[in-house]
Amino acid sequence: MEAEDCGELEARAFDLRLRALESREREDRLTRLVAERPDLSAIPALSYGGESPEVERLRREVGLLADYHHALLRSKGWRFVQALRRPLGRAW
């Protein structure tokens, strides 16, 4: 049982590191895309040092929405509804 708990904690830590890495890569990619587009170059680029409070607020909101989405997908109610849908097909 203890080994199982340890493995689960390691998996969660790995998942969090992977999500953080993917988030940074996504931000870099979007920043490069905006910089390459001349019609968007008038928009100030995001700086990593002193980000505005608005950017931080939006990041928190996106994080909260992502957490809610993951909790919903793991909930017993959602899994129950999906189990009921299986015999009827996806388009019901």
C-alpha cells in the first residue's frame, strides 16, 4: 500500500512538472507568433519580469477553470452519465 501511495505521488509530481513545462512552451510559442505578425506587433509583448496584474488574474482564472474541468471529468456523476451514454451512442 505504501509503495502504491509513493508511486501515485511521484506520478502527480511528474504531471505537474510536465504541465508547467507545456504551459511555458505554449506561452513562448504564442509570444513568437504575435511578434511575427505585423498586424499584432503594435500590441505590447508580455514580459516575464514585470507582468501586469491583469495577466496574473487571467492566469489564475484559467488555472481555476482547468482545475474545475479536471475535477468534473473525475467526478462520479460524470463517469455515471458517460456509462449511460455508451449503450446509446454519442449522439443522443
